[in-house]
Amino acid sequence: MPHCNKQMISFFLTTRCNLRCVYCYNSKERAELEEKSLPLEIAKAGIDEFFANNKSRHIRFYGPGEPTMEFELMQQITIYARQKGGNAVTTELQTNGAFSPKVREWVLDNLNIVWVSFDGTPDIQNEQRPFPHKKPSAPTIEENIKWLYANKGERNLMVGARVTMTDLNVNHQKEMVDYFSSLSIKYIWTDPIFPEVKKRPVCEDNDREEMYHIDLEGYVKNFIEAHRYAKQKGVFYGSFLTCNFDGEAKINCRACTPVPHLTTDGYVSACDMALDGENACHMDCFIYGKWDEQNKKFIYFEDKIKALRNRNVDNLVHCKNCIAKLHCAGHCLGEVQNETGNINGQIPSICNAVRTLYKELGACETYNYLHP
């Protein structure tokens, strides 16, 4: 089931965050803005409209900050969704995992899928994703994950790891598999680091292009070994670059559909990387709707919807002769737009990595849990 089949409504709950990740892709963007949280009125209207026009009853909580920092709002949205969608509603959270015992008790009883942003063994996690003043975060996250699994019982709950890959952990992927497995985590998705989102695309900002680095060839080589190693241990170990390897698709992800991601400032985004409507700058192509406060309804921008839907392998010249085109479909729109300034652009290093992975691993069985 290709990644584009992950149809859902996402809520960008708040710009506040309790960690200080060294590579955060939107920290400077958030720092320049007033702290905001998603208005409940807009969230409810989004649920009404999404449920009326889609078969999916999947809801998801995401950034741009840490969603659990708006715990009461997350509770209210979940209650409302279940009032409208009943037992068909399923819930998902992307979190840094550094939440309180009160929050984790609610998570245990109310969520189905929890992806914890966790970068590997404690030394790496604490280096890349610390609390303020460089206070280690790994102990808190370890405790929460262990507690959730110890108390899970028969609940329909999966807690997995979503790992940002950098030069610190690229050569330690098999060790990550062992470490996460020791915490009872059986589903791991890894994402190579990408440049932060700022006012201009990376192609127009040489300093930013060199700011973050990963040995992509080394990542691919070690990923293949770790993927096979994990499989022997009964652990799923995936890559953002292989998120479409379990099916054929002409579009890369849900951004091409598009499906709603409601922003804190009242806009409808198609992408996790376009987090603010008023200040979207070069990511504005993903902002395809806006909340009309006066008339209490969403207004949509049909030209942007058409452009997003038109982004498929049939219209991407560089995909024409690629052996992996139906298992990649042009790579992530957000990353391509952020780096090239063009949703139909190309990141050659990513293309080479995807082709190598496809030659080595080929198509695979359906994923139990699609990439966050």
C-alpha cells in the first residue's frame, strides 16, 4: 500500500516545543513568529469536512512544535472526532516522547499509533535531541516507551521509532535495531536529514546547503545491512526512501491528493514541511486552503490543488526511464520544493540512493504501518 494511501486529517497543534533538537528543520522559522496553537473551532470544522468527503476516519497529531504541549486541545479534538466518526476513528501521534505521566496515561487509552522521534542509543539521542540547556532527553523517553509497552495489554497500540539519520548515527544502524528492540520497539522508520525550511529554497542559499550533512552512500550501505539484520530479529526497519516499495504508485505521497493539514494560523497545508500559511514563502505551493473566519468555512485555492495533483511520474521528465519510478514517484514533494524551489524538480543524490536501494531490496510485502 503506497505511502500516498495514507489518507488522514492532520492537526498542527502548536508551535511550542520542550526539546532543543540541534537540526530542527523549523526552529528558526518558529522563533520568528508569535507562539500559536490551532483553534479548536477550526479543528472541529476540519473534521466535519474531512469526514463528509473522505472514507478515511484516521486523525493525526503533528508539530510544528511538540503536540503534547497542547494536551487539552489534543483531548478535545479526539473526543469530537469520535463523536462524529464513532468506533471507525483511528488516532496517530508524532511526538518527541518527552511527555508527562499524565499524558502517557491518556496516550495508552486513546491512541493507536505513536511514532516517537528518537535518534538511537542514548549518547546520540542526547547529543541531537536534548532538553534546554543540553539536559539529556533519553531517560525520559526510555521510561515512557517502557511504561507504555508494559501497560499495553490487549490495547490496539503500536509505539514505533522515527529516526533522523545524520553522520552521528549513520554507521550505527544495527546497534539502533538492537537498542530499540530492547525497548520492545518493533517498527522503525529512518529519515536522512534534510536542510531546514527557511524563506528561500536551498538552491538559493549556499550556506544552508552545507549546514547539514549525511554520507548518503554510507547511509544506504548500512541501511541495507541493518534492514536484513532487523528482519532476522523480527523487527521492521524502513527508510523514508523506501516508503513506496510495498506497492506501485504514480504519486509520491498524500500531498499530491491533497489531504488537509490544519495550521496554527488557520490555513490548510498539503505537507508537513509547510507549517505556517501566512509565512510560507517558497513553500506556499502547499497552502491550498484558508479558514474564512467571517463565514465559518474553508476556502480552497483550486489552482494549487490542480498543480499538486498534476505532480506525478508521467509529468516528471527525470523519472521517465528510472527503474524505481513506480516505487518512488519523484521523492518527497516537500524536500524537493525546499531544495530546488520546484515541486517538479529533482534531487539527484536521492535518485541515486533510491535506485540503489531498489536494486538491492526490490519491491516488498505491504507495510503494517506506513511512514509517519
